[in-house]
Amino acid sequence: MNKTMLIVINVITGLFVVISSVLGYGISGMGEGSTNDFKIFIWLFIWLIGLLLQFKQKTRIIGLIISFIPVAYFLYVYIAAVLM
């Protein structure tokens, strides 16, 4: 894969996961008497692990797959919310 394309993919997915995690953290505390839930940031850490794995040539494909897991999760959540 071209290095420029890999950087673009990582920037776009990274922004999407960061924004979705922060949004999820903010929304989780909106209920009456509820507190914000830090567990939503686990998806951000999973994305970071995938990004770190992409730095080695041997683990680049596995890192790319791992970094797409949070993207797929948030896309599923957004699509499910729209279809409700």
C-alpha cells in the first residue's frame, strides 16, 4: 500500500474515532443522575494499538484491520441510530 494513502486512511479513521469517542463520552452523561462513562475511550485505545502495529512492516496488515474495528463499530452505532 502506498505510504501517502496509508497516512490519509489513518488520519481520516483517527479523526472519526476521536470525534465519536468524545461525542459518546459527552452523551453518556446526559441522563438524569448519570455520570460520564470512560469505557467509550476503549475504542480509541484499540485504534491506537492498530496504528502502532502499522509501523512495522510485518504487522502492518493486522494493524490496519485492528484500526478499522472501532470505525466499523461506530458506523454500526450511527446506522442503527438512524434506522430506529
